[in-house]
Amino acid sequence: KNEVEQSPQNLTAQEGEFITINCSYSVGISALHWLQQHPGGGIVSLFMLSSGKKKHGRLIATINIQEKHSSLHITASHPRDSAVYICAVLRGGSARQLTFGSGTQLTVLP
Amino acid sequence: DAGVIQSPRHEVTEMGQEVTLRCKPISGHNSLFWYRQTMMRGLELLIYFNNNVPIDDSGMPEDRFSAKMPNASFSTLKIQPSEPRDSAVYFCASSRPLGGGVGYTFGSGTRLTVV
């Protein structure tokens, strides 16, 4: 079993829909990242969070440390949101490397 | 700040040739990471440096791969000799010191094709 599991693997939505991507992890972490990767593009860090909730524009990220679960929400989705969204956890302690989920391919249709 | 700068953006080389990928981290970031991304395996950590010292190179696939960080502003990842299965996108990332947050910044990646 992977230490970081994302669901769904693929998601197709109509423009304007509310989108949720989930991430569950099985290890102790000090922080969790949500990353965005556009086709042929680089990786952008959207959020880093260790508790509670963060909001940036139409994006909202939440984390429940007790349940080892995080969600990324996109409100009023737009075709330009189409990308791969990757959950990555930073382990607790002094280890600095990220452990990545396999990503969720989001396609928003006009 | 220009962000994490990687070069080249694209590299096409013949099997057996030496390939050198370059990375300039963000000034003030003391940790640097090399990742490889393939369709089959997703993102994998190859090696990371803390204060220019290699901390964990357990992800380096084999002796053909080597990485150096001669100073705080530059790192290289070298593959010699290259093989077709090395074809992937290689990302460099840097992060701030512990206690100053753990935000990561990724470079744009180098797409390597070995033919």
C-alpha cells in the first residue's frame, strides 16, 4: 500500500462545477503540500499546510491530522484548472524529503 | 527572485553520452532536491542536499548517476553513460531552513530524451 493515496485518479467536470480531490496518508507528517502540474509544464506549489484550512482564490485546502486526510477543493471550476494535482507529504522529524501521491488528472470541460 | 532555475529545459542525447543537468536554487534556501518524473513511477526523489552536503542519495538509481553541490547556488546531476530508460523529466527543488517554514519551490524541469 502506498504511503500517500489520492482519489480519484481521473476527474472530468463541467465548467462551474465544485471539485474535490482527496488525499490520505499513512505516515506521520509535519506538513502536506498540494502541487499543480500543467501538461508539459513545471510543478507549482499551491498550498503547504499542517493543520486546518487554507484558501487562495477559488482553491481551498483542508487537512485533518487525526484522520490523516486532506482535501483540495476548487470552486467555480474553469478549463484553465485542467492539470494534474499532486498531494505530497513531508514526514515528521528531521527528514526533509517529500513523499508524493500518484496525482489526480483533472479535466474541466467548457 | 527568479525562482529555481534549471537548465537545459530540453535535452536529447544518444545512448552512451554523458548528460549534465544544472540547477540554481533560490538564494537563502539551504536544502536542494533532485526528483525524476516518469509516467510509470511518478515523482521520485533521487538525492537531496542540506547546506551543500548530500544527505540521502538512496534514490539514485545506479552508479551511472552522480550529483554534486559545490556551493550554495549551484548543483549538477550527471548521468554517464546515459541509457534510453533514463528518459524522464528531472526536477530540482529547493526549500528554506527548518524553523523558517518548509515551503518548497520547484524548477521548471529538464525533459531528457535518450535515444
